[in-house]
Amino acid sequence: MLCGYGRVAPSRSWVITPRSADELAEALLALRARPGGLIARGAGRAYGDAAQNAGGHVLDMTALDWIGAVQEDESAGGAPTVRVGAGATLGAILKRVVPLGLMLSVTPGTKHVSVGGAIAADIHGKNHPADGSFAACVRSLVICSPGGELRRISPERDGELFAATLGGMGLTGVICEATLALERISGRSLVGEISRCGDLGAVLELLGGDSHRYAVAWVDLLGDLPGGFSRRRRGFGRGVVVRSDYVGRDASRQRSAPGAQSESWHAGPAERPRLRVPDRWQAQVLHTPMIRAFNALRYRLSPASASARPLPFNSHFFPLDALANWNRLYGRAGFIQYQYVVPRGREQVLEQVLVSLDQARVPVFLAVLKRFGRPSGGLLSFPIEGFTAALDIPAGTPGLRSALARADELVAGAGGRVYLAKDVRMEASAMAAMYPQLERFRALQGAIDPDGLLRSDLSRRLGLLAARGGA
Ligand SMILES: Cc1cc2nc3c(=O)[nH]c(=O)nc-3n(C[C@H](O)[C@H](O)[C@H](O)COP(=O)(O)OP(=O)(O)OC[C@H]3O[C@@H](n4cnc5c(N)ncnc54)[C@H](O)[C@@H]3O)c2cc1C
């Protein structure tokens, strides 16, 4: 059985683990003759059903985890590059390049994602307005077509296929390697400013500014008072905003040779988390009163006015990685992360969604807000210019599905969308209303994969593929 990180909606597939690009091509050719189709899987960190394929095959790409030598690449605007296998995790790449004073400019909230998964979801970090999504890091990639043909593609030469693949959720072919651009951080460190905000309006105002490269907010949606869900509950929407930036020499203009030691963070990401929930843990540990108390404490312990301080590498980029297997604390039923974005100017809809969930007695245990800048051009990429909220909710909450369906309507009505890499429950009609490039994606995907080999539980549920027999 396979499932996503939310541990909801598991399904049974046959898993094949190719160990090289040639083995991958052979596997694709062999699977053409079998029913059920196939989808690639990386580190399994998508929250929903994107990397599973009930009754068919799943290609586990984690063995293609090689990392090549860093190249000084004049053609990439002076930025060094690194060639990596699609199964390499961002954590393993950073472990290699940070000691050289180099960094990936876009990283998600966990380092345990594969390069293939990062490309397929066109992931974003806390710096989207400044640096865009993962598409901005990808110079080229090698993709294995449903016919077993290995092809190198780049945004300059293969614009359409590139746009369909970045954010294409593995449905345009299996990515087997990528060449990624790196930025120089040698001699630099991050300084953060932590600000406590009494309400959502103040949180959004701080996130809306351009004074810092990175910005993220934690918001309390449970408030102080136990019992009774109501918007008037004290503390609903208060939050803490962390804005940060590099300080030190502007290393992007330097030509330091790979091998030079960075003066800060020279070790890169932590090898192992200090704490770990046991692999077989099944009990639900997280409950509303506990999270309400935790939130109140977190809010009160944050500095009342902005204060600047140096930020360590791990807690700045990957705070959730400090506790391995934290997803198991939601128990057997798992959890759903509802991540949506609304266009700039429609912030009131971002709040309406939060209020509607609160009124439906849906407890949000973790709420994280960020701002997005210009989209990457990926046909199914999630980020559009505006504000995004990611909400962690216990999957067993009564009435959750209908509350989220109402939220979908609000989001779609405002011209916003839900993130496919986090989704496990949306309906095809909502998908069509949110992603205006869906028809173009379907047409392109149909041309690449006329026999409908590539498919997943997500693609079936959301109707991501053009109608054809069996897909
Ligand atoms: C704690 C946590 C924090 C997160 N924070 C963020 C965040 O800040 N920003 C953000 O954008 N996302 C975030 N995510 C989501 C995560 O970045 C994406 O879901 C990413 O796609 C996971 O990569 P993976 O290797 O685990 O892919 P999987 O979950 O295995 O697969 C995800 C998708 O990628 C496709 N795929 C995987 N490998 C390949 C390949 N080789 N070729 C073709 N397709 C492939 C799969 O078919 C599937 O559609 C977070 C997830 C977690 C668990």
C-alpha cells in the first residue's frame, strides 16, 4: 500500500525501482504491455495521492540519487550548476554544495523531497516574490518518454514540454536527471526579524511588503477561549511573521572557486533529526485543547515588537524536519493539508475561507501563510501572484469534506487555486474552475502519451488527462 505524507487514501500498486536511466527506459517499454499504467514516485512527501496508482505500477525513483560535481557554467549567467539524478533529495544536494558556499535558491519546508518531485510539483519556498518557484533553478532536465526514449529538455529549446513538466505532477514523462543552477552564499548568513501581529490584517500587511527576501507567517486559528467556534473568539488570526535576508558580502557577484569554505552554515543541513516519532506509531497525539494551549504559548513567547537575530540554517529553512515522522502524531486517520492561493487584492477571500472553516467547526492545527510573486509559466504550477495559506487539519474531522468543498468554491470564485501536491480530496469540477491552462495541459499530455501509460490516483480523481480508454 502506498499513501502520501498525510496518510490518507492509500492504494495498492506494483512498485519497480530502476537503478539507472537505461533500466528506467526498459521498465517503461515493458510496462506498455501491461494494464494499469504507471507514475513516478520520489520521496513520497506529496501530502495526497499524486505518487500512487491503484491497480497499476509505481516507479520508485529513489535509487537514481547520484550527485555530480559542481560546474562553473558561464552559459548560465555565471551561476555554478550541478547535475543530479532525479532521486537525489534536496537535503543530500545541500549537504554537498553548502560547504562549497553554494545554495539552491528555492527550497520547500522540508529537505526530504527528491529533485523529480520538486520539478513535478514546481515547488516554492518562503521567497517566491524574489526568486520564483523551482522552475527558476532548473537549467535543463532529462525525461524518459512513455515510449522509453530519453530526451534532454530545456526551457529555451522545448518551451511547451518544459511548461507542462514543471508542475505537471509526473504526467509528461519520468524525469531521470536535472541540471540545477546554484547561487553563491559564501560569506553570508541569514538575519531574521520576528514580529508578533494581533490580527490577520497585520500579518498580511507585513507579508505584503518587499523589504526582505524571505517571509513566512504562522497564524493561530484556534484562539484563546475553549469551546464554541466563533470569529469573535479572542486571538483568532493573530500570528507571528518571520522576515529574513542574507547579510554579509554580496556573494552573487564573486567568483569564488568551488571548494572555498563558506564562513557560515558550512555544514549545511543537519544529517539526522534529534527527535523521531517511532515508525509504527498509530495513536493520535494532537488534539484541539493541546494545540490551543501550544498556540497561545507560542504567541506570547514571541517578541512583541520586531527584533533582528541571526537564524541557524536548519530552523530557518527546514523547521519541520526537527521531528522525524511528525505526520504520525495525527494517528491512523491522518491529516489533510489544505493549501490555497488567492490573487493579490482578494485577501478578504483568504480570510473568508478561514472563517468558513472555523464556523464549520474545522480545527486547523497549523496555519502557515506566505506571499507569491509572478508565476513560472508551468501549465499546472500552483503559484500565482497573491497570498497562500497552508492549513493542517485532522482528516477524521466530522464534516471536513463538505467544509473544504465550500472553501474550494470561495477560492475558485476569487480566481485562486488549490495546490495539487497537497490535495487528496478535491473534485474534477473544482480543478477545472481553478486551473485555466488545464485544457492546454491535457492536449499536450495526450500528444506525448497517446496510449495513456502515465496516470495516477490524482490524475484520475481530478480529470487531469484527456478522456481516452482506460486512463
Ligand atoms: C513537511 C513538508 C513541507 C513541505 N513544504 C513545502 C513547501 O514549502 N513548498 C512546496 O512547494 N511544497 C512543500 N511540500 C510538498 C513537497 O515539496 C512536494 O509534494 C514535492 O513534490 C515532494 O517531492 P517528493 O520527491 O516527495 O515527490 P513524491 O511525493 O514522491 O511525488 C510528488 C509528485 O512528483 C512526481 N514525481 C516524483 N518523482 C518524479 C520523477 N522522477 N519524474 C516525474 N515525476 C516525479 C510524482 O509523480 C508526483 O506527482 C512539503 C511537504 C512536506 C511533507
